[in-house]
Amino acid sequence: MSALRVLHLYRPRLPSTRAQSIQVLNTCHALAVAGCEVTLLADAPRDNMPQSELPTVAEVLSYYALPPHPNLILKLSPTAQPGPQGLWFRKHALWWWWRASRDTTRPAVILARAKRYVDEYSVLPWGPPVVLEAHEVDSELALEAREDPAPLRALEDRLLKECAGLVTNCDGTMRLLERAHPGALPENRAVVYNATASSRVRDWRPGPEPVVGYLGSLRSFKGLLTLVRAAPMLPEDVRVELLGGSAEEIAALQPLPPNLLTPGDQPYAAVPDRVARWRCAVVALDDNLFGRWLCNPLKLWDYRAVGLPLVLPDLPTLREVMDDELSFWYTPGDADSLAEAIERALIEGPDQRGRRRHLRSWADRAQELLPVLERAAKGGS
């Protein structure tokens, strides 16, 4: 059991179906179960919502089917006004920073997904060590968008040289950081993939109608247009269901073929049962910076825990975690290739379920994070 005190420096909106919110809270809870005292400061679910609708800690934990734990200190913003909310966050983060610096009886470390907040506090001449958690390389994203990467590259370089540890969500993110910042990365570093909750595991029980499913946001860089183009090529009885996405994201995909349904966001607790009834699931990604280098989709681990057939773009970020024999690969951006892969996945029956199912829990993820956090707390970078 770890005796660490941890501040997760991020501002997730809680509760929310956003992948960042799910990942951050579940990771904090798993670290708390592992023995760490974990503090997480969270924003309101949406800006400017009425005070009377702000959730309680009990409601947030219930939303994610997480039991309370004495080691998890979850603090929710008492306001949904953006300005005061930011001040509240900074005040409580600074208070934790000061207390952890004064208390030498228990090692403390900051796990930071928000680079700019670390940069704000790094001007202080004291404070616990910081482990950066990188799910992106902002300077490379700026380059892809044809923007000036210099300010972001300078920030990344400074934080990488100062931090006591580094965690990335996939091997591609780590290699991209190594390429962009040669010699700057700390020795104390690890690739730690995402996970899913054991409470969301279901048996694969496909319904009578063949449904091909996709779970998650529908943002333009994720390759959903390829799936939209592939849907009319499928057999007439096959429906494609896009589970998630905002009204604006759905509108950007129009016009949609008749066999493609967009029920939008669903209650978090209802998603696993719906996924378990799909005949197969699609991970939609384009061959861009995000898809090739930065992506370790949360939905991938939900799918794998159910064991349903997976249709995947042939990209390094997915090859590094998926068994080639149990996946149905397609060429990113190629609708014909995607339609063919879906048809092959639809043919396969449930006899392969036992070999395909794989549960990677948040407890597993916490155990991989702990060595990096502990080395940082002991002064090893």
C-alpha cells in the first residue's frame, strides 16, 4: 500500500460522459484504493448552470458507479461561473501545494494533465515534485494546424526539464515528445494506457438485428466521415449506430444515409448494456497526428471488456495494443476498406468471445502509475 499524497492537477467537468472526466476520476479513485491520499478539484458539469443544479460529491460518485473512499478527497466547485470557478480552483490547488510542502511526514507528488497550471505554480521556490501526464503534444498539434509552435514548444521543453516524471497515454505520444524535445525527457517515465471499470463489463449478447456501433464524440478529426460513407455499402439489414456526440457534431456529418442512426449521448450507466448488443464495434480514426501518434481511445477498453468483434483502422496507436488475429483492420480514410472489414466482422459468431475478451481495469492502471509517482516523490527523475 502506498503512503503517497497526490494532487491530480486537472479540472474535469463532473459528472460528464467526456473521456477526460471518466479517465481522471476513475484513476484518482483507483489510486485512493491503492492507498494514496488523492485530491481532485473539479468544475461544474457546464458553465453558468443554476446553483440549485450543482451536483454533490455523492451524486458524482453514484453517476460513475464508484463507492466513496476515505482516501479520495473530491472537491467540487461551488459555482458554475467561469471566472469565480477558476479562482476557486487556483486557491485550493495553492492551498494543497502549501500544506504538502510544509508536511514532511508523508511524501507528496502532483500528477498533472494541465500544463499551464503547473507552469503557473512552478514560479514558486518550493513545492512537491510534478509528474506530467501527456495525452497530446501541443506544439505538434499547432504545427499540424499551421500555427506557430514556438511558444508551446518552449513551455513543453521547460516543463519536461523541470518535472520529476512523465507518463503518456501511448507509445506514440512518448516517441513524439522524444523527437520534439531530444534530451529533455526525465528518466523516470512510462507509457500507461487507459482502462475501463470492472462494473461496466457485460457478456456479449448481440440482438436479433445486426447493429454496428460507434461510441464517443463525433469530432471531425476522428474519421467519422469514412464511416458515414461506408454505411450505405453495407447489407440492407445492417444498421450503424453512433452513440454520443453533440448536436453540432451530428449536424456536421449531414447528410446521413438512412441506415445510420444518431441517438446522441446516452446515460452513462446505460451504455454498457447497449454496447453488448452490438454485432461489432468500430474505432474510427483518420491517419492524422491524433490517430497515428496520440490516441489510446477509452472506448477501446470498454469494447475489449465486452469481447465483441472490433473493426479498427490500421494505425500504430492501435497495433501496439491489439492482437492482430482478433481484429478486423481497414485502411484509414477508405470507405470501401471499412465496409469490407465490417462485413467480415459481422460474419464472426460469439464462439471467439473467450479469446477476444480482455479486461484492463483502473486498478491495473493505478499499479502502473504508482512506481513513477513514488520515484518522483523520493527525488528520482
